[in-house]
Amino acid sequence: MARDEILEYREKKGKQPSQVYKWVIGGFEAILGFPLLGGLFIISMSWSPLYIMFGLHIIGLVFASREGRSKTGHLIGVFASALGWILGVGMVLHILTAIFLFVEAAKNR
């Protein structure tokens, strides 16, 4: 099958992988954005959730690029993971990332 045929099949069938991926990663970002809970989780895990989310957003960028979908949420997520160690800034960026990912996932494009 050609790439265009695969994309047409996925559109007819329903949700694309990047759309489901955005819902899941958006949920993780929402948890990290909780004011006290997210910060304590990140600090207690020695900032490893930021590294993990950075990698997951890079994977999401690849999925979104292949399917021609919006990449804004994942780009903000990369910045959120890179700057998440700054108190307050990280929380706001994680919340923004979750919002963008949820909105992009809700749109079927």
C-alpha cells in the first residue's frame, strides 16, 4: 500500500495513532501540571519524568509529522520538559501542554 492509501484507510477507520497518543500524553502532562502533586512527583523521582516526557514528545512529533497532524502540543511539551525544573514555569508549561494536546486530539485533523 502506498502512504496515501494508508492515511486514507486510517482516516476512514477512525482515530489515528497520533490522536490517541496525544490523549495519553496530554493526561500525563495534566498530572505533572498539578500545582503541588506534580512538583513533588518530579522532584521525588529526581527529575526523571522530565526526561521521559521529553522523549515521549519527540516520538509524538514523529507520529504527528508522518500523519500530517498539528505538532504544537508536542513542541510546547519539549519546552515544558526542558524548563520543567524551574518552579512555577514548569507547572504553567505542563498545564499549557496538556491543554494544547487535548485540543489537538479532539480535532480530527
